[in-house]
Amino acid sequence: MSLVLGDFSFSEVSPRRYAITVTQSELRGVAEAVVREESYLSSISAVDLPKDGKIELNYIFWSIKHRAALVVRVPVSRENPVVPSISDIVPGATKSEVEVYDLMGVIFEGNSNLRRGFLVPEDVVAKGVYPLRKDSGV
Amino acid sequence: MVVVEIPIGPQHPALHEPIMLKVKTDGEEVVEVAVTTGYNHRGIEKLLEKNSWIRGMYIAGRVCGICNAVHTQTYVQGVEKLMGIEPTPRANYIRTMVMELERIHSHLLICAVMAEIVGFDTLFMLIMRDRERVMHLKELVTGNRVHADIHVLGGVKRDLDEVRRTRILDELRKIEERLKYYKKVYETDYTLVRRLSEVGRISKSDAIRLSLVGPTLRASGIKSDVRSDDPYAAYSEVPFNIEYRDEGDSWARMMVRLDEALESVNIVRYTAEKLPQGPAVPKTVPRAAKPGEVISRVEAPRGELLYHIVSTGGSNPYRVKIRTPSFLNILNTESTYLGHRLADVPVIFASYDPCISCTERVIVVDEKSGKKAYVSLKELARGG
Amino acid sequence: MGKTRLSLLREVIANLTKRPSTIKYPVAREVTVAPGSRGRQYADLMKCIGCSLCAIDCPANAIVMDKLPEPLKHNPRGVYPVVDYGKCIFCYQCVFVCPVKAYITTDVFELADYSTSTSREQSLSTIALGGSR
Amino acid sequence: MGVKAIRYSPWVMHFNAGACNGCDIEVLAALTPFFDPERLGVKLAPNPRHADVIIVTGALNRKAAERLKRLYDQTPSPKFVIACGACAISGGVFTDSYPVISRADRVVPVDVYVPGCPPRPEAVIYGIKKLLDKLGGHLEPSAR
């Protein structure tokens, strides 16, 4: 079973959950295709995978039209975690991106609101660590 | 043009929502609002990684005290999926009942607070009095007025006996009668209607664009409810309507909540009447999960609650991402205050049913510094 | 829509003649505790086998396994759980997980004091009761 | 000397130091008509400068601790602190979390501990009663 939106084919992982893995450069294209399907951005969940040297970003959309969660997975490198921001395509993404930046240290290029201390206490910010990374030591 | 920056909050005499709205005004008109939250992080996502699946159930419930059963439900149903266990039908019915009781008391609370914010203290006191009935029912079913903690992996912690079941049905009649009365008050009262309607309007397309959820989304005419779109617990068996309104203003949001609370009464009644026979309390305590990941969604009183749980096997979760409804509803609605008068800001803010402990999972700090003149929401709404 | 003024007046007047809904606590002992409410719980040492499951599962680390005092060795491991009520979140996971149902549950909520208390005294008193029997 | 004044009518201020809202809605519920401690002289003060008793809820973090300290300093003497709920007493489930100081008595002297998660409204009232017992006062209905 799969769900095709434009050029992108989402595969079904469980009932009402569809997922696709894309690269950083494809992200904005997928986001545009998903938004056309009456979807809102539910969450950006970042998972730290130090063994692979990656951080996996899960953009979880809920499509009101398809009644399904559309998960866009974007693996980024841990050393240089940069992805383009989708906050201009989905305005609801702005604060989620800020949260991920604060907790995981992923930089969203084009989001002007990024700042530390959105959630994290100042003493942790001063140490320069991102608390949800596995090696942060907090 | 002189733009004045007014920080609002966080010392509210009733609700104590520690959030700050930095409002820039030109005269009476609001030209910019920045929601400043997240003074500090309670670190729950990290804490869950450090604790076992079983301890996690209780920590998840303590993300938010008002909607704790739904938090536990979201966590537990995700973990159950990872462990490959299925709760019994009776357990599912009891879970549903607890979650719906919670929805009633949460909606009553915000209706009371909204009444207080617009200066209608009598209504506040009356609603709070009748809310005690719901709290009592919740205590009767779960054993605690606030933190239900009734979920365990594979079922519920305590069964519902016949005496309690009859008691619930009795009390529901009274609660329903009071709810209908308060709905009538919100519908017809001159002050409330004048204060709430045409304030903070969000159009259908904006609601989706801003990623709003729950009653806020449904008040803008979108029929989206996790309970019917993505059924969990016993919702696939329970008949209920999705309440929605087309106006999209603060008044519509409150009406959606009151309608929903009435619908919840029906759901609780249905679950109590049609409670399936069989066991509800599991005999074993599962401790290890298989590797995998799961996206668990639940309709909390404030909207869609989402947990993304990643497991690599073993006794602890690898990563738990919590996205609470208030996170989206509060932080993404900064633009909806623009063009309104300053006194409308607290009304709009309260109409999103803000729950700060949910939003930030933080240790919230009172930002009331001596240098600036901070105004309470209540004073402001009264033109103070 | 929105026509009624003083909509609560009738309700308020009706309430004037009714009995007040306020409960009398703490002047008289009139409380709203529902049957089966989760209050103070402590281990019954006549039943406890000292398995530590409750201490392992306690989300707040409120339970510490302490050594039984010398003459009272009621279980082979010689330890019993002490609940620190300052840390306890009254979730009753300990009660649920206990394999021998050794916890005694009560609905006592009046635990406020000038310092935090533990279940030590209560638990030890269960042995004394058993011993005298 | 000043203690005498508050024996019969303590004004309480509620400080949320990052609770899950559970304790907060119970403290709020304790002040509604159903429990109504106002008949006993207990009144909610909106401002630390008017308060005699501070009810602290929630697991404190470093920043909340600074705020609590400042609020405590602003409160006129004699002043008393009630730590309400497992989080304010010992950190509760959040004890091991990184931003949390987790004990109110590390920051300000605490007079009465009210255990519970959350303590029911009667327990909050009992805590206030306990405090007044210590001061030699009583919670009793005003003459009517």
C-alpha cells in the first residue's frame, strides 16, 4: 500500500501511518505536496542516532483529507545538522523548528526565530550542549 | 505613532498560568503580540529516556495535571503497541470513561475561567461548584481527584464495581442538567456574547495553515477529531457526534467546548451502561518492548496530543517526543490578536484554553519583575 | 442571541434559600473523600516477602528497602519497604505490583506536618500487632 | 508580636514554581464555594506584599528558585511557607531531571509540608490549619 502525492510516494508502515524518507533538498518539495492535501504539521520529532552519526528528523503531518499521518523522515548529519526551514510553506512549523533547534541543535535555514533558551535553562545553554542529544550529559 | 509595549501576565489570581504575552499597542489597538514562554524546561522527554517503561506511565501523566489521563493513555497505547499487547474491552471502556470525565472537568474549568476573565464572578463560582461533582466522580472511578493513574500496561489498575457504576449514572443526570444550563447562559447572556463574539476570529484556511488542533480547529468549521479519525481505546464502538461551529471566534470556541462536554456526558453514560464483562485488570506486568517506533495520537481536551516513541528494545524507551495541543494552539496564534483592542487580548488568549505546563513541559518561572508594571489578565480584561 | 441580561439572577435567588453547598471541613469532619480514594499506604510486614519490586517500580524513588530491626525477621531477606510520604505520588504502582498484596491502603489524606513523614512506624506496628496475636 | 495578627486570618499567596497544574487546580478548588476557606478567614492574596503565607507548588528549578527567593523577600514578616505536593517537598517524579532543584526547603524555610500528588483541597486546608496550630491560632468560622 502506498500513497502518492505529486512526485513522492509514501509507504504504509501501519494503519493510517504513511512514511517517506527524503534528503534535505527534497524536503521543501514534499512539504508543498503534503500541504496541498489539507494537512497541518503536527510535530517535528528529532531522534539522535549517534551510532550512525545522524539525527533523524520526523516531520509528522496529519492530513485531514486522507485521515492519515504522513511522516517525512529527513536524516541529517550530526556534525553539520542543517535543513531548509519550511516555516514559509507551513507557518505552523515556526515554533516547532525553534523547539528542535533548542533541544537538539538542528539549524533550520531561513527561520529567523531560532534562538537558544526557548525552553532550555540558561546554565545548560551556557555549557553549549543540546540536552536531548544522547551525549549531552545533562 | 507611539507604540507601547505592555507585558501581560503571568500572575493571574485564579488560574496562575505563568505565561507572558508581550503586547505592543498603538493606542488601544494591538499591533504585535509575542508569546514568551519556556522560561525553563522540566526535561520530561529526557527523564522518560532515563526511566523504565513502567515508571514512564506515571511521569507522562505528570506532564499536565488537568489532562493527565490522556497523557498516560497516549503513552500506554504506544508502549502497548511496541510490546504487542492488547487491553481487554472492559479496560478500554473504563479508560474511555476516565478520559471523558476529564474532558468534562477540563472544559468546565476553562468556561469558569473565561467567565472570571470577563468579570462574571458569579458564573465562575457556580461552575466551579458544579465541577466538584465531576471531580468526585473521577475520584470514585480512579481513586484520585486529579491524577487518575488508572492505566497499567494491558489494562486498568482497578475494576469498576456495580455500586460505583450506578452512582456514576445517577450523578451524570445532575451534571448534564447543569451543563445544559451553562450552555444556555453562554448562548444567551448579553455580557458573555458581546464580549466573546467577533473576537479573535480564525478562518478555516488559517486554522489549518497555523496547524491548530482540537476545539480551536473545530470552531473554525473543520470536522477533525482524533477520536473518530484515528480511533483508540473504545471510541470505535461508542457512538458520538463531532461538535463543530463555523464562526471561528472566541464565542464559537467556548460553545464547541460546552457542546463537547455534553457529548462527553453521553459517552460516559454509554460506557457505564454498556460496560463489557470480562477481566479489566491484567495479571502480568510486562517490562520489555520490541524495537520499533510508534506514533500515538489521542484527542486531549485541548486537541490532538501526539507521542512519538522510539524503542531499541530493552526496558527503557530510546526517545519519546511529546507534542501537546497547547504548544500549537498558543504559540501559533500570535497573529490572531492583531487589530483587536487591548482588553480583548486575555479573552482571546483564554479561548485557546491555555495550559502552560503542557506547552513547555517546563518549570515555569514567574516573570513578575519589580521594574515593569505587570498587569493581571483579569485586571486587563476589565480595562484596568 | 445575547439578549438576556442578568441571566443568573434567578439562579442566585434560588441559591439563597438552599442549604449552602460548602462542606464544613475542618470545623466538622465532613469531607468529600470517595470510597477507595488513594491515601496513605504502608506495607503489612506479616505479608511482605522483601522482594523489592515496589522499590524498583516506584516512579518517584519514594520507597527504600530498609533492614528489619533485629528480633523481627519476618521474611528471609530481612528487608521491608519504607515509603517516604514527602516523595510519594500516591500512584499505587507499589500496591498493584506487589505479588503478595502486602500493602495496606487507606484513604487518609491528613498527612500535612512540620516535617515529612515515612511509613516506618505504621509498618512496624503491623508486626507488633502480629506478634501479640 | 506580629504573629498574633495572622493567627486568625492568614492571607495566602499561591506561587507556581513549575507544577503540572495538578496542585494548582486543587489549590484553586480549595478556594471555591465548595470548600470555601474564606469563612475561616483564609484569603487569597494576589500580591506577595499582602501575603502572610506562601503556598509553593511544583518542582523548583534554578530560575524558579530565584523568583521564589525574591518573592519571599518581598513578603513582609512574619511570613510562612507551605510546600504543597510531592514536587515542592522533594521533587516527586522530577527529582532526577536536569533543570530541577526539586526542594522548596533548599531555597526558603518551609513551615508545613503537605504531601500528596496532588493534595486534595481538604488536605490544603488541613495544611493551613496545621500552620495555625503551630502559631497558636485556630481556623474557625467568624461569628455570624
